[in-house]
Amino acid sequence: MALALRDYEVFRGDPEALPPAMLQCFQTLSPQPQVLRVAKLQEQIIGCYAMSMPSGGSSDYRLAMVSVVEEFRRNGVGRWLVGHAIGVAESRGGRELLASLPGPEAFFRGLGFAGGSGQFRFAMIPE
Ligand SMILES: CC(C)(COP(=O)(O)OP(=O)(O)OC[C@H]1O[C@@H](n2cnc3c(N)ncnc32)[C@H](O)[C@@H]1OP(=O)(O)O)[C@@H](O)C(=O)NCCC(=O)NCCS
């Protein structure tokens, strides 16, 4: 299904409203990320991301999860969600966004993340 940017919007998410597969993934995250945002196509959640804020002396923003419902993949929704996470982190003074996620590598590298093998890093202020 072809989607345009205006077809969906991003909202604060309630974990209990996530589709089962996303909820299951979200519930494995520990500690529970403070930021959960969902992309909605009308009333349907078609994607989400979760991000942890800096805590305990760490200055790291961490993308803990990004997921798009299978039938809506390859429409730019994942790219848009990660761009949103970068914007939220940057607006709060973050200097980089870490993603210890299994990939796909081409997705993260295409978004400007450095690294690989499940350890990606996006620098807000290029060195
Ligand atoms: C990874 C994921 C979030 C990408 O979401 P998406 O909405 O399909 O991604 P986009 O359409 O924004 O893709 C942007 C670009 O990333 C790359 N890309 C996306 N998925 C890819 C894949 N599976 N393999 C290789 N490259 C990929 C492509 O270059 C793509 O651009 P193109 O479609 O013009 O070729 C989605 O595939 C997903 O939910 N996967 C399952 C969960 C997962 O693995 N999450 C990552 C760790 S939590």
C-alpha cells in the first residue's frame, strides 16, 4: 500500500493500544522507555518507536525500538518515525542518538547512522 506523508500522523502512544506484536516487543524493554510515539493511519496504529531519555548520569538518548506493521513497510514510515525521534532528542539538547538494535543495517545507515552489527549512532552535531 502506497502511503504519502500526509496520510498518517504521529501521536504520544499508550502501550496498551499497541498492536499485539509491538506490545510484546515493547514489554521486553527494560527499563521501560519514557518516550513512546505511534504513527496512525486514521485510527490504526501502523508503526511506533520507543526512546529512552538520559538517566543516572548518562547523557545518552537511546532508540529502544522502531517497528512498522508489515503491510505498511517500505513507505517511509520507519524513516519518518526515526526522524521524529531524532527531532525529539535534539530539541531536548541531545547530541547523539544511540540504537542498539539488530537492524536492518541499510535502514539505519541510510538515515545517517554510523556503526553496524547492531550498534548504531546518530550524531546531531557532526564532528
Ligand atoms: C526496520 C523497519 C522499522 C523499517 O520501516 P519501513 O517503514 O519499512 O522503512 P522505510 O520505508 O522508512 O525505509 C527507508 C529506507 O530504509 C531501507 N530499508 C528499510 N527496510 C529495509 C530492509 N528490511 N532491508 C534493507 N533496507 C531497508 C531502504 O533503503 C528504505 O528505502 P526504500 O524503501 O526507498 O528502498 C521495518 O522494516 C520493521 O518494522 N521491521 C521489523 C522490526 C525491526 O526489525 N525493527 C528494527 C529493530 S527494533
